[in-house]
Amino acid sequence: MNLHIDRAHLRERIRRDLDLDVEAGFPIRDVEELNMFAPRDLLVGHLAPVMEMTIAFGTLIELSRRKRKLTIEQVADEARIDVGELVAIERKQSGYVPKPRTIHQLAMFFRLPEKGLMKLSGAVISRDEKLRSAALRFAAKSAGLDKLTKSEEELLHEIVKCLSE
Amino acid sequence: MKSLVSTVDLLNRVTGQFVEAQLYSGFDEKNLKDFESQWLPLLAKKLRRSTPEQLAEAQAQDARWNWRRKELAWGHALSYQAFAVEADSVTQGLMYVSKLRHSRLAGQLGAPVIYVEAIATAPWNRPGFSPQPKYKGVGQVLMQAAISLSIDEEFKGRVALHALPQSETWYRTVLGMSDLGPDPDDHNMRYFELTTEQAMKLIR
Amino acid sequence: MADQIKRTMTLNLTDAEMRVLEQLSTQKDLSKTAVIRQALRLYQLMEMRLARGEKLFFESDETKEKAELMLL
């Protein structure tokens, strides 16, 4: 490849150009796209999803599963995802970012808003402060019980509503 | 694989003199290390405890970009091409383009374009970031690289990109690109395209 | 500079394939070689993402419904 502009002309242009910033591209979107290409083991550590979002995501999936009275194996089987991944998600493993495909499958299976779920899981880095606050409230209030309590049901409803916005 | 495209000149704003620089196609470890050890510390200072608005104001919205990860993802893909500008043996600018996007302009809808996925100059060169920015011309050099690649690929000089807010004037006024307005599918960033006619004006 | 060197290859295409190649060449205002290059780039990119377990969809602009492009 060669430059199609003459060196002297290029110098002239640079001299005459207004002195301005030139940055272009996506600060957020590039992270999302790169997730989809880079080897998984290189993502953990580079991404560090926000803790309350990870807890909220794991809890949301757990409660959604328990609401349907299903085991982890059953969900993994029916949603066609890796059991190990689902365990890691529900365990709310710090720094763990699930595969975009897994999140897609979970969104379809539990009928949850996919875009919002991508943000909550950390697969997409987001600056959605509203979602982050909702996730923090949800993470703080939810607790592990055998049967969903009424307040857990309400909490679940609230966070799902936020994901759709 | 990294290869020299051309020797170019950058203007040292402090001395008012031009210095010799190199335009490369492809990155190597040096470029990535320069980004991590020289650009990032400066950008990170602004990133810590900054809201997106503060980052925008500090002209450091790319503080979370990671060129190594771009290289990891795209380095082996035929459809992506990297460019680097070096002077004083330091990376002064980086750019990644894609060859698979198409024009949105009526009259040339669907025509292949060189799409700038990301372009950035080192923080010490940015007028908005540094009180005494060093080298001028990195952006012009990289855009010329994109136009030249577009011509070589038979895309007739067409280039497209989404500008960060602080750069809109550069693309609209200095380069004379067509402003297609905010793109709702991409964070409402303004989408610009360079037509063949506009490209020809820039290379003369 | 090793990967800048170009090699020549002969393509054996059917009449139908050749017609498509010529049509795309005209439509995109690209040489036939440039069309093949674009196709190769697209194919490689698709393979990279499919290998990560992703699917390729087209989305209807009106209905926002996704239809699966390929089952592989």
C-alpha cells in the first residue's frame, strides 16, 4: 500500500488544518464486540464487571429458575447451555463474564430482555446508572431461600422492568 | 504483520518545525506496549472517578479502549487493518479499520467503504487533553492512510466513521465529510462519510 | 512485507456462479477479484464468530424479528 497524497502536500495540509481532536469509534461498543472475538480466559481480569451487577445477574437467574421450580441441570439442558457456566453464574463468581450466547439463551428461555441482560451480566460494559442502582437495590435485598417469598417476587418484577427500559 | 507504508512529517507545535515520522500498516508489540505504558497512565489519571461527562470534557473518552484487545480480536482477520504512526520511536497514533461496511448515502447505498472502527492520537498530542499538545497532524496522516487503503481496495476513496463528540468539527469542517447525523443504533454518535469527490479533494 | 506478495490462482466456476460474480462486480463497482476478496473476508469473520458459539441473524427493519441465517 502507498499513500496517495504527496509528502509536501500532506505537510501543507497539516500546517493549515484547524487544531482539533480526531478521536472516533465506540468507547462502549468496542468492548462488546471484542468480547465476541477474544479468547475467554483473556477477558476475565480485563473486564472486571461491577460487583453489584454480577450479584444481581446471578440472583436474577437463580430466582427465575426457582420460580419455575427447575434444577440447574434442567435449565442448562432445556436452554442448551453449559451446566458449569450456569453454576458459575448463580454462584455470582466475581469477575466472571458469561458468553454472549449463554446470555442470549437465558434471555430466550426465561423471556427476559436480552439487551438489558447483556448489560447486567457484564458481557456489555454499560454506563447505565439507572440499571446499576436497580441492580444494587436488588442485590442488597434478595436472599437465598427455598421458595420465592412475596417480596422476592416483587423484587424480581422490579428488576425485570428495569431491564426492559 | 507490521510494514512501513510511508515516511511522513508531523508538526511539533512547540518548535514550529516538522519532524520525520513513520506510518505503518499493522501493529507490533511495541505499539501495544507504548499504549499501555505511555498513553494509558495519562488517560487513566482522568478515568479514575470520572463520570462519562467528565471524561468527555477531558477529551479522554477512549480511556477504556484497549488496543491490545483489538489486536487480539482483529489481528488475524482479513477484514480488519491496523495503522500506527510513530515519531521519536514512540507511538503517536493508532487506527483500526474494517473493509466490510457499506455506504449509507443515497446515490451510493451499499457501496463498500473503509470504516474506521477506532482512531486515536496519543494523549499528549490532543489539544483538548493537554495544555501544551505536542505533535499536530497524526489524525490527518491516519485519515490519508484510510483514504489510500480505500483507493487500493477499489472503494474509490470512500471512508466512514462515527465521531466522538469532541471530534465532530474535525470531520465535518476540516475534512469536509458528509454528516449523516446522530446514529440511534450506535449511541447517537454522529455518522460521517467521505465520498469519492470529497476524498479526491483531500489527496490533492 | 511477506504477506503483501500476491499469488495467482485459477478459479473454476459454473456459468451460474460466474454470472453471480459478474453481477456483484457490476453492482458493487468492484473487479471480480475485489468481490472474491470481500467474500473471503466475510466468510472468515463469520467462521470466527460461529466458532465462539454465536449465531448469525438477519433482522427485519420493520418488525425487528430475527430470522436465523444459517444452521451449521
